[in-house]
Amino acid sequence: MGKYVVATDDNFQELINSDKPVLVDFWAEWCGPCKMIGPIVEELAGDVEGQAIVAKMDVDANSTVPSTLGIRSIPTLLIFKNGELKERLVGGNIPKAVLSQTLLKHA
């Protein structure tokens, strides 16, 4: 399992302003599909270490950022680079290869 960053309402802006692509997984403890994709996201964090940043944001603990970004269903995975939204992926059945390829094309 890789090392991912815990994203919060407080550190979000600083986190997404990286010159590396940043994948943020918006999830909740009670969400079944989130539990399906969670381990894949965490594994991806190790695979892309040094090339990209992987973060997870608990939408129950942090409501400001998900609300501002219009997150209406979870899991939602957003990819940012230099503070700009590049990709939006929704759902728990996204293969790891697709996630990795989508993230690293912004590296």
C-alpha cells in the first residue's frame, strides 16, 4: 500500500496547487463503492510516488470543498494540476490501470 495524503478543507488549496498531478478521492466510511476503490487508490499512491500525489478526502469530515466542487455522488475522483481541475471520474469500478494512465498523462 502506498502513502497517500489526507486532504482536508484546510489543506486542500495548497495540495492541489502542486506542479505534479494530484488525484483526490472523495469518499465516506459508509459508502460501499468507496470501499471497493479505496484500496486501489491507496495502492496507486505507491505506484506513482515521485510522479504524482494521491490524496483522500472524507466528505463527512470535510464539507466545504466537496460542496464548492459540486461533488454530488461518491466516490468521485478529481485530478488537478497547478490548481486547475483536469479530470473528473465518478464511481467505484474504475480499473487501476485506467486511474494510473489518466493521472500520469498530466505528469
